[in-house]
Amino acid sequence: MKQFTLLFLLLLSSFMISAQDCANGWSFYRTITVDNSGGDNLTDYQVSFMLNTADLVANGKLQADGSDLRVFTADCTPLPFWGDSLELSTATRIWVKVPTLDADASLDLQVYYGNADAESAADGDNTFLFFDDFEGTEVDLDKWEAVGEFATFDVLDGRLRYASTSMNPGPRFKFVRSKASFVEDVTFDFVIERTNADGFGFSSTAEPIDRFIIRDSGFGFDTLNLIAIMRDTISNGFASQTTYPLLRFDRFAFNTVSITPHINETEEFVFTRFANEGLGDENTDTLVVNNINMPGFHFIMSSFAPSFVIEMENIRVRQHTPNPPASTVGSEEMADPSGLEHLIDPQLVSVFPNPTSDLVHIQVNWEEAMLLQLMDAQGRMIPNLSTSLLPNTRQTLHLSELPAGMYFLQVRRASDGALLQSRRLSIVQ
């Protein structure tokens, strides 16, 4: 039984080591468990988890802009990811695209951080079905287009800005739309500001273009209460729905919107969710938009007069599933720093036996005084087992009172505390 226990712990420690080897040079990681119980088989799906990035930044564990964040599978495959306001939030949502997630299964991911030299690897374009955070000074014409003349749109201060140039029927009903189109269940997340009766909505992939605009009635209300259907680019259209979505929507302020639409079997456009998340207002009643030709749809914005402006930030389009998986964030653990460039040759440091159940001997063949620090898997120093080491000497530590598990032995230069070596140490019972 003792041999079996020892073998099991050795195998466990080997797995832990492989999990910690995904990002050499990173200091910390957490395990994210994604639970798809009761869900469907998912492919290239955007899962999410919450991380207190503000606390990590404040404690010097994460760069202020989140550039050192990385996400891997348990077998160290890097995954596309995107984080919202990494440096600012106590509850930052991190989005990760996972290749497959089977129904009623779970998946472990590792999120790494703690590398002052790392450059950003966040990639919204590869994470989402459609993405634009409007960096730079010009509209990305691979993503957006104006339909018809008289429409003006540009990028200013990280926002897509759109306005009509005339009150005449032709110009006022032109619009800007995403070049990407969709059919399946998707969720649109974006931040948007309306100065007046401007609106946003969807246009058909068919010709002539059918489209509808979600807006208010134009009399100073702060409630989205009207869907206007337009048959082509110049018609005035007509009010189709006046009882949905009935959401509060502040003018002259940015609103955080989330919409989930799809095309049903008879090519009708269907809402299953409409929310102003910034104001906590949500409608999950199903709405079918009738009398409109919708084999597929684009996202659009429309402005009805030169003085009316509509602006948008941070649009993301992601897959939707009725029963989304849940994510659980594990405790912080200290990543294996053995991939760092050490200041002394690893052969000059001997740690034995390893694994051990009691004594461990540390021999450092170096002409300077050293400090020995024993750290647990969460990166916490164990004070009574941290000591000094004279040049070219051996130190013995008694470890029998420590619980079994993975530890890290750090060898530092006594004069300035510089890390010279870090070794994994397994304690077994």
C-alpha cells in the first residue's frame, strides 16, 4: 500500500509539473474548470470566467494593461482569448475560445500571469465570430461598409461614429453595417450612445435589402419602444412593433447592450433576449419580426439627421447556447519558474532526495553566501524553513511536518536577493 501511495503521488506530481510548464517565465497560474453539465456539444465556443485583475495589478502580479495574461488547455495548447478592461475591474470577464466541449463534460484550462516582459497576446478577432474595438483612427473597411451615399462614418477615440448628412428621405435612411453576416444563434455585445432618435438593428443578406431599426418614438423618450421596418435604402418604412423591447436606454450616455437573435426554419428573424446590462434591464420574451426577408443578417446603425449622431464601442459577436457552461476559478498557484534564465549553472545546485518524506539536502557550489526559501504551491514562503547558506556548503531541511504536495525551493543571492535557481520539490508521506 505504501508503494502504491508513493507511486500515485509521483504520478500526481508529474501531472502537476506538466500543467505548470505551459508558460516558462510566468510566476502564477489558476486552474479554470468549465462545466458543461446539461449543455450541448460545442465547437469553437466562447467560454468566460471572472478574474479580479485590479487586485492582481495592485499587487504587482499583472501588468497594468494585462499584457502578460495567457490561457492554455491542460496539455499546454495556447487558446485565443480576450479580456474586458483588464487593469480596471475587480470582476474582469475573460473570454476564451475552446475548440471542443462535449455535452455533460468538463474542461480544465490554465490562466497564467506574472511576467513583466511579456507582450499582449489578447486577440479579439480570433476569439469571437466578429470583433472590433475600433483602435486607431480609421474604419476597418474589411469589417464595415456604408450602404448608399450620404452616409458618413469614422473612428474617433476608440468609437465608430455614424451620422447622416441630410434630412431628406434618401440620405436619412442610409446606414452602416457589418460586412460579416450571421444565421445561427449568436449574441451581440456592444456599447452604444444615441443622441436622439437614431437606432441600431439588422439588415438582410438578401436583395433588395430588408432591414429594421430598433429605436424610440422620437419624442424625447429614453425607452426603446419601436421597431421600424424599411424595405430598401430610401423608403421611410413603418412602425412594426411598439410593445417590444420596452427597455430603458439613456440618451447622451453609453449603454451596454446585449442582443441574442437567430433565423428560424421559415427564415423569420427571432429575438430571444434583449438587455441593457448597464442599467440592469432585460427582456427575454421571444419576438418574431414578421414580413421581412431574412435568410441571414448584418448588424447596422442608422442616423436620421445631420445633428443626430450614433457611436459604438467594443462590439463582440459570440456563439449562443440555451444552457451555457459554468466556469469555476481555482486558487492562485505558483508557476514553475524553471524556464527562467538563471544566473548560475543548474549543475551547481543539488537537491536530494527528491521526492522526499523528511530530510532534503541542498548543496550549492558557489563562492557567495546564499538564501534558501521554501515556497508552497500558492507562492507563500514557509518562514521556519527558509535559511541562509554559506559558500560551498550543504544545508539540510527537516520537512516531516509539512503536508504532502508540490513545493518550490528558491536559491537567492544573499547580497541583493536575486533569484539564482528555483527547483520543484515533492513531499510524500
